[in-house]
Amino acid sequence: MSLLELESINSGYGHFQALFDVNLRIEEKETHAIIGANGAGKSTLLRTICGLIKTEPADKVRFDGQAIGAMSPHKRVGLGISYVPEGRWVFPSLTVHENLQVGAHSKRTGVWNIDKVYELFPLLARLKNRQAFGLSGGEQQALSIARGLMSNPRLLLLDEVSLGLAPVVVEKIYQAMPAIVDSGTTVLLVEQDVGQAMKFADRVTCMLEGRLVLEGAPGEISQEAIFAAYFGV
Amino acid sequence: MAKQSKDHVKVERYTRTSRVALPVAAAIVIAAATIPAWGSSAIMKQSVTLLTLIGLAQMWNLLAGYAGLVSVGQQAFVGIGAYTLWVFADKFHLNPFASVIFAGIVAGLFAIPTAGLAFRLRGGYFAVGTWVIAEVFRLIVTQIKWLGGGSGFTIGSVNSVSRHARESITFWLALGVAVGSIVLVYFLLRSKRGLALTAIRDNDLGARGLGVNITRSKLWVYIIAAAGTGMVGSVIYLNLLRVQPEAGFSLQWSALMIFSVVIGGLGTIEGPIIGAVIFFILQQVLSDYGTWYLILIGALAAGVVVFAQRGLWGTLVRKKAVDLFPVRRRLCLETVCFTEETPRKSGEEPGRLPSEEPPAV
Amino acid sequence: MVWVNDIIQGILLGGLYALFAAGLALVFGVMKLVNLAHGDFSILAAYLALAFVGLLHINPFYTLIIVIIIMAIFGYVIQRGLFNFAMDAGPMQAILATFGIAIIIQNLLLEGFTANSKGLDAGKIENAVITISKQIAIGWFPLTTLIVSVVVLVALQWFLGRTRTGRAFRATADNQRAAQLMGIDNRHLYGMAMAVALAIVAIGGVFIGIRTTFSPSAGPLRLIFAYEAVIIGGLGSLWGTLVGGIVLGIAQVLGDHIHQGYGILVGHLVFLAILAFRPQGLFARQVQ
């Protein structure tokens, strides 16, 4: 049994359909990257998994064998799904420390706690008592990931971590990835930056216009195949 | 090719039902206009109550249902209408029935500074803000001796005509403001500004993107609704004759219009009419049981607003696509028709997601 | 010296208004809902206290505990049973649902207790004063009210800043969807927020019931005072509600001093002046 199973998902916003017949399996402890151009449906896919978008019938989305398609986001957090949203969504009026405390609201225990995430992102320890709205984009992204880890997820969903950040900053944030993977967390990340995605992922899936078009290990698939899948040529 | 598609695709506003509805409505209005010839004084008084309720509900619906302005302070304009009528008729000795026009003008003028303050507030705070302003009008009127102070006054000038003539003219005025309010909302919504309004209601940001001046459109609606409410208010007091600040500026007027609109269906022209009729019937049937009718109507309104959001009429229309006063255009492809409006979804609205994100710093 | 006394009385009155304003501000902050029934809930609490006084023949102060508990439970139930669904339907629907509840409460109380004014008799404390000079006298009861409201605000601040649920309130206020992604059940949280708000407003309702008389139709004016205090103080600022309440209280006392019966009007005018010249309030929170 896979940790996460999606079975012919058709999903979207209101009248706009963004996903067409998506089938996806994520194995325990795997690091899986979804790549694709803007508007390919990558974020919609993650939102379907974390519960911001619900699915009917509910058993089309299964987590650890359990049907979760109709479940609210907060209940999915309790099961161990943590979503780090595109645009970070830090709590601006809370301090960095309080943001992390709120991240632990679900009371799931495990390897991650507040000291461990400060170790992972030392810059956050320095900013501990600062309100989040004054942070830079990179700092907010680090905080958002750290906050996501506070619920000790079995599956961590990372949405466009590198979006709007300078390459140097992106590099710095991705330095934390090995520690997260080593902790036994399964990671599903969405990236436009194919290079970054290939560096860390065990498996890569490419999306085009709401469909999964290519899947494989980074070593197995050729640059040409990725190029073709990415742009649909 | 182009020619062929022209034959099969047309944009319609009228449905079969609406083509029938107009003559039927006209017949009802003409029949109603004869009531003074045969109806008793009590029937005329009751009819005025119902007709003015329809007028009030239409004006509130214009405000909330189309411009998204939830005001609980429209009683300000009912009161201003009543006082203007009295000032123009009893103090300036103008024709009391013609003074209804001045009631509208004065209410519209007072709406300008009111909007200047209230438009600084959003959503629920706007609602309470308008309420505070209505209270201010009430308290100021109470302090002015020239306006009768706290005890109010009786409109005496109408006694220059016979009782039957007064009741008949009041009835026709009430019929006039009821029909007028419906016609006004209908044509307003079909105008360019009306389309802009609908755009605002459906998507604030999108409308702004299309170059719609939202604040100005809303201001116009606010002034028009205030003027309409003022006129209706003056007709109400031609019927009641006794004006007191407590009653004229009472929150009950807001309860009346809000409940009628909500029960009937917010954002439709038919809804407020249906709602006003339901309100009126319940009020009459339960008149022996004190204020229980208000409790019942309040509960009905709270229930409808939550569980049948589009009101009784709106719920019916969605199922049957009946439009008596069509303000939407329908695209007709041979037999299948799509209305412009998309049904509003409850609960999850993922389409709104991105706008909630705080901008990256 | 008379003016000094007026200002002192205004400050004491402001403490009472802060009790109403804090609940209104909390509910708006957490769930962006303006509760038009807020004032009527306070009147409901006063009538509950009156009923218990009649039933148990005790000092109204002792009824506070049970009234607070009942109002908190009532708040949670009405939020989860009605207002949450209304908020799903849309912000406008939510306001209208609270308006419906306001009218229902007013008329139920009217049917149950008649339109006559009632009062709560707290005994000697009502008339006990500390005389400072010939013209300045501080009533023990208004002073107690101010102290209680400060204690309530301190407790609320501690709750919001130091507890898990309090932090969840603030996180939800900042970004509801993000809060859900942290495992916060927003429907339960909204119920909790309404429970806390009604517990605070219950205190305000009982205290104002002891201070003056009340009738079923007195709710709307309480809502308006609470609302004015919130706007004067500045949205989203807890201590701003106390300052807003005090500004309003002073304006009303001075207004009544100028001309008997002008107090409430002067309070409204101060509010409108703030709206015209400083719409963000005196102590607006600086976020974005």
C-alpha cells in the first residue's frame, strides 16, 4: 500500500477544471517532485491533497489506505499531511516563535519540535521575537516550511518554494532539504525550477494542462523527454 | 458559416413567462387602481401598508442586493421623508400630496453627507455606521422645537380635502411608489450603470479591472435608494398622519425592509414583492398575538438567509428559470439557454484563494 | 472642579463600555463578523440575572457566575448552529442572520418580561461613594466596574498571547485558511470566540443592569456604544477598546453636563468626528 493514492481525480475551482483524470501514488519516505509550467495544475493537485479542495467520492484520495477526499484540511493535518502553501501564508501579526507554536497546534509528536526547527533554520532562531510581517521573502519561506514541520507530518507538501526568491536564497532554503528527508518525512514538492527539483527528488512527475504526462526517476528520463513534456511539444 | 450561426444563436432577455408577465402585471395594477372606487377605508389603509412595504423593500434590495451595501439605517430616510412632508405641507403650505416629491429630494440630499461618512466603513461596520447616523438624525430632530421636539406632530394640512379624497389620493400615491420602485429598479439594472453594478456584486476586483468606478456607482445607488425611501416614508405618514421621532426613525423600518427582501430573495426584483406580501400576511394573521409575528418573521429570515440563501423566490427561479422581470440576458443556442449569472456556491470557494494571500514582503 | 468630576465619571463609564466593546472586537477580529445582536445578548444576560435573582433571592453579583456560563454555552451553540452556516453563505448573509437574531431576542424579551424597565438591586454598594472633595465623588460601584473591565482585558490579553487557543484565535484572525492548514478547526474556534465574547458581554450586561434600568428594546443602543468604542479606539486593538470606551464615556458625561439629554448625541458626534478625521481610529494596529 502506498502512503498516498490518487485515483482518476478531476478537480478545479468552481466551473474551472484544472485536473483531468490524475492518477498518482506516493510511497512512504519517497521524495517526489511535480514539475510543469505555470497553470499546469500543480498547485491544484497539492490543494486537493491537503483538503483546500475536496473530492467526490471521498475514496478517490486515500492516505495510508484511509479515504480522505471529503475531510477538512484541519483533520488531514491530524493524520499527518502538512501543506506549505505557495505564497507562504505566515501569520503576519504573530512573532516567528508564535507562528511555530501555532504550527504545533495538532499536537502530533515526533522528531520535530521547536528547538529542532531552529537548528534546521538558525536564522529563525535569531528572529524568534520578530513579527512575521516584517520578514523578507526568504525568511518567510523558511518560517513557512519550519511551521509545516512542527506538526510532524508523514507527508510534507511544498508548493513553489522558490517562487519569487533570489537564486542565492533558494539555494539556502534547499540546504535544509536533506535533513527533512533524512528525518523520514515523505516529501511531495511542486517546483517550476526543474534543476532544483531534479537534485533532491527520487521520482519526478511532469504535468501539462492538468494531466500527468511523464513520470520517472531523475536519472532515467532524458532532458529531451522533460523538455517535451514540460512544453507539450 | 457566419450566417448560419446567426440563425441559431441569439441573445435574449425575455422568456415566454416574462412576455406573459408584463400584461398580467399591468392588468393587476390597473385593477388595483380602481380600489378607491369600491373599496372601504380599511381596505385602502391596509393596501397602503402593503404597497409602501413593497416600495421600502425594493429600495433596500437595490442597496443590498445589487450594490452590496447592507444598511440598517434606512429608517433615517423614512423619518426624513415624514418630516419633510410635514414641513412642506404644514409649515410652507404647499400641497401635501405634491410634497411627496420634496420628501424624495430632501432625503436624497441628506444621503450625500451620510454616504460621505458611512462609506468610510466596510461590511458590517458600514451597517452599524448607517444605524448610528439614523440615531443622530432622530436625536437632533428630538431637540428641535420647530420640528415638534420629542412629542412630534400631526399632519393637519391634509384635512383641507375630504377624508375619502385623502385616502384615495394616498392610496394612488402608494400604488405609484410601489410600481415606481419596481420600474425604477428594473430600468436602473438594464442601464449601463446597472450592468456595472451587477459586475461589482459578482466580482469587485474584476469590475474594477474593467474600469468601473465602484465608489461612484455605489454612491449613486445610495442616493437613489435614500430618495426612494424618503418618498415612501412620506406616503406612509400620509396614511398614519401622526409623526413621532421615536417611531419615524425606528429600527423597525429596517427590520421590515430587510426581512421582506431576505425572505423573498435578495438581488431579484420579484423577491422583495413576494417577501413584502408574506410579511404583510403574517402581520395581519398574527396581529392578535403581540409581536410574535416579528419573532416568527425574524426566525424565518434567519433560516432563509442561511439555508435558502437566494430567498423563496430565488430558490424557485434557480429550479425553474422563471424570470418575470428579466434583467439578465440569456444566450440561446437553439434550445439550450445559459444565463449570464453563475450560481454562487456555498462553503469552499477555492476560486477566491489567491486574493487572501498576503503579498510577499 | 466640576469638570474634573465629569471626566472621572466619564472614565468610569468608559470601563463599562469597554466590556461591551471587547466582545464585539474579538468576534470581528477572529471571524470578520459584525454581530448586530451583540447588544441584545447583553440585555438577555441582564434578564437572566434578574430571573435568577427572583428565583434564588441572591445578590445579582452572585448570579454572574451562572449567567456567564449560560451565555458562553449559548454563544457556542448559536455560532455552531446558525452563524457558522450563515458565514458559509457569505458575509452579507452573516450580518443579516445576526440582525434576525437581534430582532428575535428583543421581541422574545418583550413577550416574556413586558416593555417595562427593570433593574438589578445590588444593595449598598450601588450608593456607596468615596468623597474626595465637595464636588468630586467616586462611586464604589462604577469604580468596581472599571476595575473589573481592566481585569477582563488583562485576562483576555493573557489568553490571546499565552494560551494555545488564544494563539489559534490570532492566527485565524490573520489568515483563516492558513490556520486551518495548521490543524485548527475553524468552526469550533468560531464557537469558542463567540462563547468568550458572550461571557464578557454577560459581565457587561449584569453590571449595566445594576447601574441603570434596562428594557427589551435597550439592546441596539448598547451595540452602538460598543461599536463606537471599537471604532474610536481603532480596529484590532484590545486596549484601544478601553480608550475608545473612555473617550465615549467622557463625551457623554460632558454632553449631559452641557444640556440634560445631550449626552448620547454628543457621544455620537464625537464618533462621527473621529470617522471623518481619523477613520483608522486612535490606536489602529499597524499591519499592512
